[in-house]
Amino acid sequence: MQSIQIYGAGMSGTFLFYLLKNEGFDVKIKDIRKTPDCRCAWGTMYKEAKELYKMIGLDLDDYILSKPKEIIANSIEFKNKYVVIFDRKRLLEDLWKDLKFGEINANLFVDATGAARKYLPLIANDKIYPTIQYLEKVEDSKDENIYIYLRKTGYAWAFPLGGDYWHIGAGDIDENRALELINKLREYYDFRTKEKVCECKAKVRLLPPSKCKPFVYNNIVGVGEAIGCVSGLGEGNAPSLKCATILFECIKNNRINEYENIVLKEFEWIEREHEFVEAVQNNERVKALRLLPRVVLFESKRSVEKSLSNFRSLLKLLGI
Ligand SMILES: Cc1cc2nc3c(=O)[nH]c(=O)nc-3n(C[C@H](O)[C@H](O)[C@H](O)COP(=O)(O)OP(=O)(O)OC[C@H]3O[C@@H](n4cnc5c(N)ncnc54)[C@H](O)[C@@H]3O)c2cc1C
């Protein structure tokens, strides 16, 4: 049985640890943080995450904070199907309680360090966006929807956490622009801060897996955001869990050589979404409109109700 060292105890590393431990592998994990990362990465796809967490005996329902009815982007309303807001910090804290932290003399090392990608070779032309986020109580109760303020290069979000508490944040090509987006969102949807609980900064990798090779380098293998398992809009919670199950199966069945191809096939939809986002950012109208129906069809199976006309209106607002 292989000994495995995981670096990074975020979404993918923590999940992978349990999958491996439950299978009898000798596994340890190490994180640079003393407590799990908080950030406002608290939206996820209910059906996918629920099924995946079942594999390690965890019930996602115990961590659901809200099930927003609508996702409102620049005032265009999308009916929400499966996006939920979960208490990511508490979930990770609970999982951390039974992790075996430390380092072992391993024969396989896993880079689960997310945007840091600390152990795999650097990516040429990496695309890392800065983000800023706040946890706060707001004045005046608001409907529990997800509110988005979008422009071509980035977007700001407000996620309901229940009881007038919200996560408000943004990501864009630089911090000033992210901050500007947050201010625009506050103004646009009238979010006024009553009590600021905390604020932090983070980073997100916005490159698809095909541009994050190699996934395997000597005896190091990457998982999750380290190898680009994040959608064009920055959704990486459920994808990083899915990626961990693929790695787990490859390790268990001695098929690491097939890992890269399986990941690329599984996340074809991420490639497509990045292509779509890039077309929008580059004002490639024909390409964006050509890619749109498949993006909408796919997302209608996992996030919002199918609504091609709403997406078209949104593109029009963005000048596409
Ligand atoms: C502000 C923000 C909001 C987001 N919101 C959402 C959202 O709402 N929904 C969604 O689906 N996705 C969201 N994402 C993306 C999502 O959080 C990530 O894609 C996902 O967490 C990736 O999981 P991971 O396990 O690959 O990496 P992470 O969860 O980022 O975990 C990486 C871990 O590695 C540790 N680490 C870093 N360097 C080292 C090192 N040198 N040695 C050891 N450990 C190290 C870190 O401390 C961290 O614990 C958001 C991202 C950001 C930045």
C-alpha cells in the first residue's frame, strides 16, 4: 500500500485525505494555515456536492445556510435550481478534527495547494485573479437571492448567509477594480453595512485544466484548483471534490498514468466555459453566441433554470 503526503487541506485535499484513509492508505496532510481557509467560497452545486460528500459519510444538509430562489445578475433574474450557500468554514473545521496532520516518508505527494500550486511546476502565462471579500451584517432585510454585479473582466457577489448576514466580495484583474466592483454592487442593490464581521483577500486561478499541465510531475500529482478545476466564473468547490475522486480512483487502481486524460474529459465543460468567458472578454460576439447554447444547456442541469434569452440579455448589457 502506498504512503501518500497531501499538501493543502482545503476542499480537495481534505476530501482526498478521507477517501484515502477510509481505503486503508497511509496518508498525512499538511497545510500552512492553523485553521481552515474561510473566504467567501460558500456557494456550491447541491446535488453534486451532496453525492460526493456522502462518500465520506458527511451530510451536506448539516451545513446548508440558504437556498437562494434567484440569481440576479445586473438585475436580470435567473431562477436558481441547485446552487446553495453552505457553511464552508464549519464544514472544513469539522473535517479537520480527524485529519492526521504532519509529514511522512511518502512515495506519492499530492499538490492540493489551490491557487498557490506550490509543488508542481509553474504554469506558463498563469491567470490568477485577486479577490476581496467581507462578511457583514447589512441594514434592511433583503430577499435571500444571490446578487451579482458583472462586467467583462470580473464580478462582485453578495451571498445570503441567513439572519441579515452576507458575504460580499469581488474578483477582477486587479484589487482596485475588484474594490470598485464591490462598491458598484452595494450601490446597485442598496447593500449598506450595519456591522462588518471580517474581511480578507484571496486569489483564484482562472485557467482550465488543459492549460494547467503537467498534472503529474515525477512523484507529485496535482488536484483541484492547482490543476485548473475551476469554472470560467470561478466555481471550484464541487469541481475540486470531483477531481479528488478521480485522483483517488487512479491511486487505488494504480492508474496515475491515466489521470490527466480522465480529468480533461470530465472537465470538458470547464474548458468550454473558459472559452466562452474569454470570447466575451475579447468582444468576440459571434464566438460567444455560438458557445452560449451549450453553456446554458450544461448549466441548466447543474445550477440555474435554462434561460437562453436571459443570458442573451446579459450579454447585451455587457455590450456583446
Ligand atoms: C474569494 C473566493 C470566492 C470563491 N467562491 C466560490 C464559490 O462561491 N463557489 C465555488 O464553487 N468556488 C468558489 N471559489 C473557488 C473555490 O474556493 C476553489 O476553487 C476551491 O476551494 C479549490 O479547492 P482546492 O482544494 O483546490 O484549493 P483550496 O480550497 O484553496 O485549498 C488550498 C489549501 O492549500 C493550503 N496551502 C497553500 N499553500 C500551501 C503550502 N505551501 N503548503 C501547504 N498548504 C498550502 C491553503 O491554506 C488551503 O487550505 C472562490 C474562490 C475565491 C478566492
